[in-house]
Amino acid sequence: MSGRGTDLTEGEVIEFFTSLSNWGRWGEDDRLGTLNTITDEVRVAAAASIRFGRAVSLSRDIDPRAPDPLASGNFAVQRFTGTNEVEEHFGRPLRFDAVTEFVGIAAHGSNTHVDGLAHYSWDGHNYNGFPASDTTSLGGARRLSVHHAVHGFLTRGVLLDIAALYGVAWLERGHPVTPDELTAAERRQGVVVRPGDALLVHTGNVARILHEGPDAVGPAARQAGLHASCLPFLRERDVAVLGNDGVQDVQPSGYGPDLTRPVHAVGLVALGLWLIDNVELTELAAVCREEGRWEFFFAALPWRLVGATSSASNPVAIF
């Protein structure tokens, strides 16, 4: 697990915006990015991998009543519940009643969520060269809204368990996952990431923070994650969706402010790569070990939120 990786210069990472670009690959007006790699044939093959029907949720609970040690100060969810709705409407008690509610979520908070392609921009542009100015405070994302993922993410999922490479439940804070470690995990697990896959990278980050408590998080938290050197791997393998039990990027990234999260920036803007942050992978890693397989049917369905750059989601792995 040696070789070049974390010694990439900031200039070399910035070159990835050009050398790894998918702009124009699927047409000048394409708004799906790497979801184009999830073809009908890919979905059929993925569905055929279901053997027993065992399902594993990959989402964290969204609980407005409980403190969230991953929230880093974000108020992740608000819920307002209205009771006695029918009685109030008719002005008198009836034999039935109903409850309604309003739920507001910090879309890019600590909940398990999809990052759409308008989430990040670089030099004033989003994926495929669309102007970042297409997204406004009042109008939302005009061209790269998350609602374009209308068919969801239904494909083969692959878990690469980097923590297991070292025989630990979680990697140390600030551990940069390298492409050598990704390929080492492939060899160890007997699986190869291929075009159209949902790649899930287990660092143990969520489990670590839940174990260590809220002092482990914050705006400058040290967090294991993918190093920018993994970007060519993601492009060469034509990964459709990248999920991680954290914010994808190792924190700190090792670069200046412009590249605080280079996997986000290059992934979303240049590759058109859809991301799922804060995926709960602890149970999935255990089930993969138990089943002796690290591939499965993967399903995640973003909401059809027109103009939004993100959506909460409950991804599910089915064996």
C-alpha cells in the first residue's frame, strides 16, 4: 500500500478539473453526469445479485429529539406536529382524528444525504460547464437540480472496507485513504469496482465519532476520508455514485482553502459524480463479513425536489 498519492501538489489536483473532466461526454446539455453509467443492463445485472433478500439500511436516524454528535453545530432537523386536526377543522370532536406535521431538514447537514451536481462550483461553473449563477437563493438550481435523478440510484453496490485492511473498527482521525488502499481492499475482498457501481468506502468514521462523543467533531475536525489522489481511480472505474461514512474527503485535505474538499469539488464539478455523505456503514461492513461478499444490490431514491441541490435519502443494500 505504498506509492504515489498524498504527495500530489495543489497544482496537480487542480489539473484534475481538466484531465478527469466528463464535460460533454454525454452531450452538451447533460444533467445526469455519472448516473449515465447506470444503464438498463447494469440495473438488470445488479438485480440478479440478490440471493436471499436480506436488506440493510445505510441511513442514520433523523431524530429532532436527540442531540446529534455529528451535527457540528447544525440544527439538522425541525419538526412541528399538529394534533386534533379534524376536530379543529370541523369545530367539534368526531370519531376520527388526524395528525399532520411540518418537517424541515438541513439538507447538507449531518443526516445521510445526496449531494446533487449544483452543490459545488469551480471558477464560476458547475458540472458540464453550466454557469454557477444558474443557482440562486430564490430560484434554486435551475439546471442541475437533484430532481433530475428521477430514476434513483439502482445499481450494484460495492463496499471497500479500508478499516478492515488494518484490522480496526475505524481509521485514525485524518487518515488519507489512497488509491493503493482502494485496490488493496479490492484484492483482499475479491471484488473489482466497475462502471456504474455505487462505491461505498468504510473508514469507520461515524462509529468513531459516536464512540468518542461530540468533542470529536467541529469545523476543523480531523476525519478519515478519501485523499484527492483517489480521483483518477473514480474516473477510470466510471463510478456512478460515491458514498462514505463521513464527508468523503479526508479532513484536513492537506491543501489550501480552495481545495478544502477536493473530492467534492473535482468529483461534482469535473466528473459529474453524485455523492452520498454520512452513510451508515457499520452494520453493512458486518453483514458483508458474515455473508462473505462485498457486492450487493444498492438502492437510493433522492426526493424529486425541483431546484434543490440535495436530498435526504435512506440507501438500502440487498443481498
